[in-house]
Amino acid sequence: MDLAQVSALSVPLAATEHDQVQRAAAAAGQSVEEFVRAAVLDAAIDPFRDALDQAADAVARAAEDRIQHDYAD
């Protein structure tokens, strides 16, 4: 896959940057296409994952802050 063919993802890379991506993909044992796809998806998911983590933390804090009374004898 030539990244230049994907208009939504086309990013001009310098020759050294292109080589860097190829070396990173090879080190990860992936094709350049697989490596770039995974990197793009990871970058897109991170803000969502962070928002979920923040929401989970807020819910946990709210549960800790609740005062519970046990009036049953």
C-alpha cells in the first residue's frame, strides 16, 4: 500500500522519516502497511481510552465519597 494513495492519511515524509518507518516496521515484524495502520489506530483510540479511564476514576471516586449507613440491626 502506498500511503500517498490514501488521501485521508497522506502525510509527506522525508526520506529519512520513510526509512525510519520501514526500520520500525521491520523491527516489529510487520509490513509497513500493518505497522502504519496499527500506529494510526492506536493514536485514534488513545483519547477514547483516556476518556474511559477518567470516567472510571470519577465513578470510583464518587462511590468512595458516598456515605453509607447501615441501620439494620
